[in-house]
Amino acid sequence: MKLIIAEKPSVANDLANALPGKFTKVEDAYWEGENYLISWAVGHLLELADPEHYNPALSGWSLADLPVIPEQFVRKPREGATKQLRVLKKLAQREDVNTILNACDAAREGELIFREIEAFMGTGKPSERLWLQSMTKDAILSSFEDIRPGKEFEGLSDAAYCRAEGDWLVGINATRGITKRLKGRRERGVWSAGRVQTPTLAVLAHKEVEVLAHIPIDFWRLKGSFSANGSKYDATYRTSRSGKDGDKIWKEADADAMAKLCEGQPTAVTEKASSSTRNVPALFDLTSLQKEANNRFGFSAIRTSGAAQRLYEGHKVLTYPRTDSKALPEDYVSKVDELLSGIASGELSKAFADGKQALNFTEAAKLIIADGKQHSKRNFDNSKVGDHFAIIPTGQLPKTTLGGDDAKIFELVTRRFLAAFMKPSKWENVVRKTVISPPGKDPLTFFNESKRMVYPGWMLVHRMPKASEQLGDLGVDVGETATGTTNQIACEADSTRPPKRYTEAGLLRQMEIATDVAAETFEDIDDGEVVASMQGKGLGTPATRAQTIEALVRKGYVLRNGKTLRAAAKGITLIDFLERVGAIDLAKAEQTAEMESSLYKVEHGDMHRADYMASIESTTRVLVDKFVNFSYEELYKDEESVGKCPLDEHEIREGLKGYRCARRAKGDSYKLTIKSMGKESKTPLAGIAEVVHAFLAARDEVTEVEDDLKRTNGYINFKINRISFVDDYIAELLPLVNAIAPGDSLKEDFKIEAVEPDACGYTIWKEFRGRFINRPLATRLLNERDSGPIEGFVSMRGESYAGRIKVDDENKLEFEPVKNFKSDDEKGAVGQEEISYEIDKSEFVECPLGKGMIIETVTDFVSSEPKGIKFPRTICQREMKRADLIPYFGEEGHTDWIEDFISRKGRNFTARLVRKPNGRHGFEFKPREAGAKKKSTKKKSTKKKVTKKKVTKKKVSKKKS
């Protein structure tokens, strides 16, 4: 008997349905058959323990406790996973089970999921590996004929453990160190960092700094309407056909004068034609599929990978999607022939709810069969196939037709599959040059370019361009001159644009090539060549890049605006901080790519697991040293002033989170903050305060000491006998106080701050309404008191908008909206995610708008008659089922409370859906419970003194004597 462990329940069900013999489901926990037990994980059932598991004192974040490096890593059950772990352990311990079969995803992460469970079960029984390339019944049975010993995958296992434990070391220590140095008192959450996350953020932050530094320059452009031999056309003035800024006229007066010179003038028109070829793209790997879906539909990477995984796992129409290969095995030729024959039969059109999505499939497949498969050497190449091959259709039809995201991704993959075996497309490029020669003046040249498809080739099924307006016939041979007339000349105002921000497709490309050099540098190099030259490198893996991007968005480091991604003010601040303290490696793409390359070596036996972990530990210690040993004052010491303070004319100097008046604060009153670990503290709060109180009272310059203690935190207020610079005095005293602190007693180091110091304190914060205020903008605000129209402000919903910042009479920043401001962000309308579900054709309920019955489509609940209700089957990443919607479509007009909606930030929330009079839906949230509110109010109004104030006053006169 073999125990099979799948990664998800759905995969276990597919295995039970595919394997011969009868299987019985037991307690919704496993399947039992004659030769196999089949159970499952639900992703990771175990996780790495938190630092406080190794040492309770680590629950209080302190720089002194870093780095956190466990001698041996411990894993614990994830919340809610204990029951399934018990089931697996009990099954593995059965006497009739002699082998455990790993049927988790055939990749690094799937290997780790199984190995963690195997270690938890601790049976010592031999393991085997099932390596699935697709989820069709034939593919499953074929894989069972090629089961391999688990020992063959020790390298993959080592790499998986190294990745998880190495990322934990870097992430935990970097996050704690950065949070301690950056987090403000009123700020929620942490400043997280990671091996892949942070260099990805750096790519976006550097681009955003370039964009924000751009100062628009006005220019004018001449556009003309012309006629030649009865053909009308438009053209644009340029100093030459190509070249930067060739169409820009920098003075409006010059543009107007040129326009007047051209009015009504005759023209001399010539054309040149050249041939071009558009090469056939390679088959899809996951990253190239994500890029294409982002370009075509505006899909995020995570949205594309989700649809691809459903098509693989649920609908079984795609091969394994989380692959980095763009080629097929050399023995897959017959399978491709079989697929082409199936597509040529027209059967594949049945896969789509909208048959138009299969347009030209049959024609293309027949053409490939007639002409022979093209590019076979590239498409069938064992040297370019790793653990998995390229993403292609399986040839199986889904049980129910596809719609929404699933249909779009399946269409893309099928079109790319067909295109990869077709001939190149051929084009004719036509350039029409129109010359105006005003009397006594230099000629002015206007250009118009058009492309004409000569032979469609692969573009018959993939990236077919829209029919562009073709230029009319000049009536003369190519190269000869035709005469024409000028109908109208328009002078259009415009301004220079900043560098373009990354789309998600552009960022994925940057992560793939894993370099700090901008991706635009490689525009003329085929993606495949770049990736091949950096085999084993890159930021993350195809399977994890989407999660990395989503994590950055969820944590507020990155904003998504349509197709465009931009670094938020928080993200720019983090990268600036890391670079200034010298922790540049954490934010450097090439360094992380080298670490990914090392994981590749571990997987293939070229590096030992211990050596990899030793290098990560060394890197971690260096990082922690950077976070601990720096001075805030030193970070910006070499930066010039951004302007004069409007209150006292002192210099305004840049700091970590703002631009502050450089007049140094002075004072003689201070407050020291204590945060005890409470019951876990070796010394109670009163004992800590007593030690510190005595220390301060013994100092010659201290004249008064007063304790104000609460339960686990408190303050010690003290005065000194001189007015001194606050920063100098705190820098002198703080290390001395921390040195006498009782061990394992404080949640964090002591904090000392001045009370009502004599300081200007005027500050322009680096973040205003979600927009980062860079140095040039700060200077403009100080000098001109008006930013002018700018974009990049961010609403509470995460949406970008334009406006201007003004400095009011009280020298405070105020916002003024600006309408119709042009932005180069690729916003592209991106609709709500649409998952393709199976259809229940039985009657449901009547449409509340009186438009027939509510019926199911693959993506929506809709009225059977026109102009009725249309309700999505997926809302906030949750499937809406019939049981949820009976009260919604009924008299109640709303659902019950639903607890597992997921917000844009990735957080669970509870709400109910309410039907509006027009049939659309809205959210309603639970009001606060009256008892909880009352309790909160009572707590605020009642204050208890936990300890008495203890006052020690020392006469200054005594000290003098």
C-alpha cells in the first residue's frame, strides 16, 4: 500500500478518478483504494517558527538582539492545519503502508511542502516522486509509469529548504532592523524587507525618482493636412524622419511663423518602401504569458497565474504553468501532431463560451499541417527543457465552456502554440515625405509612415494588428515626385514627458533579466537570449514573481494604477535609507540574482546546503551591522540645503522623512520612555525605573527627576542645569542609560526626547497626500510657494490623481485639484477578475427586476431576458454560490454576513451584499457592537494610577558648593 500526498484536495480527487480500481472517500480526509491511500496538504501545512519560539525575549524587538540566527530551524503547524497533519501522520503510520508518494506540485515549493510533512510524520519509510506535467487522465496514468525514487530529488529538496530558511534569516533580521530605525510612533505595521521583495522595489523606486525629477518643458508641433493626386492624408513636421526631438519646436513664435509660411503652399511628395519581417515568438513560459496578458488585457501577474493554474488543475486544458521553459522535449513531436489534428478539426471552438475566441484556429492548424511545422529545432530542444516544458494546450476539452479570464488566457496560449509552428509575417513599410518650399526660406518636411501586411504568417493567429489606415496611391512610381497641395496646418502645444513608469509586463521582464541596468537597454535582444545567458539567475522564480509584486502592493510600498506600477513614498524612503546606510546589497537586483544562481547550484549538486546557509548567515550579520551602526545625522550630511526656512531664514536640510529647518533645538527638560516586557520581564517596571532614576539623580548636571509609571510602560522626566543642544545631549546620555538597563526587561531600547525645546521645527514632509516630495519640488515650494500642476497624489482607494501644492500664509502646505492633467501611465481599463465556473442549468430564482429567471453563465448570474440583472460569480476573490444569493435575489434584498471576502490589500473582511434598486450590488459593513463601544468609552474615561509618583529634587546650589 502506498500513501499518496497531493498538494491540494482537488488534485487528490483527480488522482482518485484517474487511477484504476474503486476509491472510497473517508471522513473528507482521504481516499482509500485497493493499492493506494490518497490524502492531501492545503499548501504549506507547516511554517518556520517565529523568533520568540527560540527565545521568549525576542518578542520585544530590540536592535541589541539582532541578528536572530537559530542553531537549528524549527517548523510548527500553521493555524488550522493540525487536524490534517494528524490525518497524514496516522495514515503514514499504518502497518500496511510501506511507501509514501510525493504528488505535490512538481517544483521547488511542492517539494518543500512534502518534505516538511514527511519530517513531521517521522516514519522513516521510503518515499517516491510523481512528476506531473498535466492533469489529464492519460498524463496522470503515464506519470505513474515513471515514478522515481525520492532520493533523486535531494538537490531540489536542499534548494527548497535553503530558499525558505535563507529568506527567513534575511527577512526577519532586515524587517526588525529597518522597522526599529524607520517606524514612527503613530505608524502601524512594520517596514518589511526581503531577498527578492526589496531589490524588486528598488527597480521601481529608482524609476519613480527619475519620473519625479522630470521638469516639463513646453514645445509645439506642426501637423498638416495634404492632398496629392486626389488622395488626402495627414503628416507631421520633423527635421528628419527619425531622431529624438525631431518633431519639437521649442518656441511658440517660431511654430506660428512656420505654420504661416506653409499655408496654401504647393508640395513635392515622394515615397519610399521597404520590406520587413516579424519573427515568430517562442512558446510561452509563465513569465512571458504574464507579460503578454498584461500588455493585452492589463492583467496583473497574479491574476494571470491564477487563471493558468485553474486551466491546468481544474479544467485540465493546459500543461503545468509554473515553468521557465519555452521549449518542448524532442520526443513530443507526435503529441504536437495530435494536438494540431484536433485543432484542425474545429473541436477546440467548443471550449469557449464565445466561439469567436477560437477565430482562425482551424485555418492556422490546417496551414501548419499543409506547410509542415516550422522552427522545430527551436521548439523541440531537450537542452532548454528543465523540470517542466513550455505551456501548451493538452488537447482535452473542459467539462464546461470557458469564459472570462480563463477563456482569455487559454486563447492566448493556444494562439501562441499555433504561432510558434508558423512562418514569419512579412510587411511593407511605406514612408511618405512631403516637402514645402516657401519662397526665400528653407524647405520644411512632413512625414507620414504606414505599414502594409504582405503575408500574415504567424500573425494570422497571434497579435494580428488592427487594420490601419492605408495611404492612398500617389499616382506615380516609387521614388518619383508627385505634386500636391497644403489644405491646413495646425500648431499643437505639448510638453515633454517624464520617463515611462513600468507596466507589470516591464517589471516582470526586469525581474527576469535580474540586473540593475534598465530593461530598455535590452530592447534589441530577444528575451530568450537574455534569459539563456543568465540561466539560474533572476529575481525570484516564474512561480514567485507574481506574489512578490502583490506583496509590495499590499504592504503599501508600490501602487498599481491601471497597467502601471509606481513606487509609493514609503517605498522610495525605504530604498533611500538602505542605500544611505550602506545596506545596498539588500536592494541590489544583481546580488539577489547571484543568490538565486546559488540555489540553482544547490539544486543541481554544485553547492552544499551548508555552504549556502553559511553565506546567507554572513550576509545577514553584515546587514544587521549596517542597521545598528549609523547616525541619522550622517545620512544626509553631504546634501546641499533645499532652501531657506520661511520662519527664521535658516537652511532647510534633508532628513530621512522630511526637509527640516536646520536651527538646532536647545533645552533643559527631557523625557525618558520605558516599555517593559511585563510579566516576562526579569525586573518589574518599578525596578527598572528605580535603577534609571538612581543613575540620573547621581549625575552632576541633573537637578530634578520625576517618575510617571503605568502598568508596562512609563516615563522618567528630568531637568538639567544648563540649556544645551538637544541632539548632542541625547547622543551623550542615551548609550549610558541603555548600558545600565536590567537585562531581558525592556521591549526595546530607552528613548529620550526633549520636552518643549527651543526649536523651529519647520518641516516639509516627504509624503503629502501619498505623493513623494523630492528635493527639486521641495526647493520649488520654498522659493515659489507653488508646485505647479503635478501628478502622483494617491487617494484612499489607491487611485492616482493630479493637483498642485501651494504654501499658504501660515507656511502650511495646501492642496488644489487640477483637472485634465495628462499622465503617461498606462491606465487601460482593467475589469474585475472573472473566473470560469461550471454551469448548473437547473432553475434558480426569478429576477427581482421582473426580467425572467436568474440563470448561470460561466462567469455571472444573469437574467434570462435583456436589461435584467448581471451579477458576477466572483466578488473580492470569493465565489458567490446559489445559497449565498437566495436572500439577495429575494425579498430581503441582501446576503447574510460573509466573512471571507478579500480586500485589494489582501486582508479578509466581513460584509454583506445589498441589492440596489437598479439591480446592482453594494457592500454593507457590520456596525460596531454596542457593548464593545461602551466598554471602549468607559476605558477612556477611567484612569488608574498604578504607582505613586516619586520626586527627587536636588538643589543646584549644593552642586556648586
